[in-house]
Amino acid sequence: MILHEIETAPQSIMEKIQLDRLKQTVKHVHQNVPFYQRIFKKHLITPNDISTLQDLQNLPFTTKQDLRDNYPYGLFAVNRKRIVRLHASSGTSGKPTVVAYTKADIDMWSDLVARAISIGGGKPGEILHNAYGYGLFTGGLGLHYGSERLGMITVPVSGGNTFRQVQLIDDFKPTVICGTPSYVLTIIEKMEELGIIPSTTSLKYGIFGAEPWSEKMRRILENKLNIKACDIYGLSEVLGPGVAQECHEAQDGLHIAEDHFLVEVIDPKTKRNLPEGEDGELVFTSLTKEALPIIRYRTGDIASIWKEKCVCGRTTMKMSRIKGRVDDMIIIRGVNVFPSEIEHQILTIEELAPHYQLLLSKEKNLDSLEIMVEMKEKEVNGAGELLIEKMRVALANQLEQVIKDNCFIAVRAKVVLPGSIPRSEGKAVRIIDKRVPV
Ligand code: DLL
């Protein structure tokens, strides 16, 4: 269901809206945020220098470090009295980043998430089971407000307490489930443990994101639950969920909410803009945010963008699924690999389960990768210890070979027993990085 006519608007109309909003945003940050005043001055930029969308490329980038340096409130562009909500990302090192919303920001965010849920198959009057974590993470409340805005009956389960999740799905009969793909896997596993056949539930659509997942993982989730699973993307610094959403009709690229965000793809090394279709780092500029507008934010996420009229009727710019993060890229003897490509290869082997961890270390200054992955439960059921050991070795060899053939890197694989890898209740910890930062 298309909620807003802008989703199908011709490019000329979209560009006009974008330019008006870009000018507004640049003026807004220039007037109200000392940080932007400083960096614009350094780059000899004033708001009057924005007369076309291409002029965006002359503006300086912002990064997570800028948010950290101005922690907690330094980048806010409105009086604190107008702020009604804060969220924060935990961050792996140093200070978290804090993001803020005015009432109008929450309204806009709710509209965009309603749009996203609708793009992913949700309909007013139906029931949405929201298993994203509530709290400082933007997933839970973001999906919650959007679901209510769409007019869906919203079940605010949050993450965790997996037994209860299963019970509520069984009792309330939702048609849409939202959560990280790894946590939804945990829910599926619990259903199986409790003797519920996951494909027989009332669920029809899944809106999964907040962490990288592969096409193979999509098929596993879809087949297990007998649903259509679509990708939702976003990040706190830019808004939260709702920046882009894959449609259930095409399942081929995520529609970017271009009326609220300008997207660019840059080469992370040279920082030059890349043409459509090429993989690079996503950079977003917000066009309508009041409390925390953001200019050319370097996300660290790798994807490509392209324009096409989609089978769903939408004309907005699309982005590919996230292939990885700039800082997660594994370089083994000059070959670049992202963890999601490894996931894809693991899941081509029938006997292996979608529960894995990647251990990255440095050996003689080179990246080295060990993969720990579980065997499926049904492979070990009834098998003796000796046979299991033999299977583990054979599967590890097979995985090493598959990765060598398809990703062109040498890795060490270790196949472990079902249940050995910690289960996710939110964003899965897939990578254990023991490389010392240089
Ligand atoms: O993860 C927002 C979100 C909530 C998105 C719920 C989708 C659903 P942060 O916690 O700030 O915000 O983390 C943002 O998560 O830069 C990506 O690296 C990653 N990420 C988000 N969505 C996807 C996705 C939320 N669909 C960071 N695929 C981003 C891959 C994703 N990675």
C-alpha cells in the first residue's frame, strides 16, 4: 500500500522538494549549531552557496567522532525546551552518541516508519509483533510509533523472554513480526523446541534489520516462518529505523525516504562521490529534522544506490542491502571480504545452522579469520560421538573449501555442536575482533 504520493513522484518534483529542504537545513544548522558554523567557515561555505543539489558535495562531512566530541548536547539545533525525546547508541568504544527529537521530529519519524511498515506488507487493522528492543535503542520505539501511526494493533513485546514471544505470537495471531534477523531465528528455534511448527503461525510478513543479514538468511527465515521477509535500514544519527525499506513486491533493494534524506555513496578512502551502482560508503543528509539535523553523515555502511521505477510503483532511489561496514571489512592477503558474504557461504552447506561467529585476529601483520559455526540439531540426533566428530571435521573442511572457491580467501573453520554459539536477543555479536587497532 502506497501511503504518500511522494513515493511515486517524478524525479523533477522530488528534486525540487529536496533542494528547498536542503537550503532550509543548511540555514538552520548554520544559524543554530556552533559546530557547523565552525566547519562551514573552515570550508569557506555559507548557506547562500547552496543553489543546486550538486552543491551538497561542497559541504564538509560529519562523522560519529563529531557526535562524540560534542557529547551530549553540542550538536542540537533547537532550544532544549523543544526536545521531547533522547535516544543513544551504546557504541563499542568511548562515549555513546546521543540523538534528540522535537515533537515534529517524532511525528516525521512515525510517518516514515508507518511508510516503511506499509512498504514491507503491514496493513491498518492487522497486528504487529514488535520484538525490537525498547529503550535507548531506536528500534523498539521507532517501530512502535510507526506501527501505531499506520493504524496497526501494536504488540510492544521488546526483545528477550523468548518463551513469552512464542506464546504471544500463538495467542494474538499477528501478521507482521519485527525484530533483528538473528533474534527472530532465536524465536523460531524456541517455537521448534516447544513443538510449534513455525510455518503454521499467523505471520505473513517480517520487517528485519538493524544488523547485516544475507540473502541466504532471508530464505531461511522466509521458509521457516512461511512469510515474506523484507529489510529495514536506518541509524540513530540519521533518524533510526525508517530511512529505507525494501518492498515485499520486488524484494530487490530498499526504497530510500528521499523526501527526508539525501543519499550519496563515496569511496571511503578518497571521499569522492561514486556513480550509481557502485559499492561505497553511504552518506546521508537530513532534510527535515529539527533537533539534530545532520549534514553529510558518514555512516560507515557499505552499499550501492540506484534509481529505477520499481514493480511496486515507487520511484524513489533504492539502496542495496548493507554489504558490511567499512570497519568490519576483512582483508586477507589483499582480498576484501565482508562478514555477510561469509554468512552466505556458510548457509550454502545444508548441514550447517545459521548460528556462527567470526574470530578475527592478526597473524604476522595480516588479518586472519576463524569461523565457528554450529551443526544443525537434526545432524547430531541419534549419532554417536565418533560419527559426530567425523562429520565436524568433514564439514569444517568443506566450509574452508567453499570459502576458498567463492571468496578467494583461506580461513580456518571449526564446526561446533548445536547450542554452542550464544543466541541473540537483539543485534547479534557475529564478529569477535582481536586485531589490535593500528
Ligand atoms: O539499528 C536502527 C534500526 C532499528 C534499523 C531497527 C532497522 C531496524 P543503530 O543502533 O544506530 O540504529 O545502528 C545503526 O546498524 O549503521 C548499520 O551498520 C546497522 N544496520 C541498521 N539496519 C541495517 C540493515 C539502528 N538493514 C547501524 N542491514 C547501521 C544491515 C543495518 N545493517
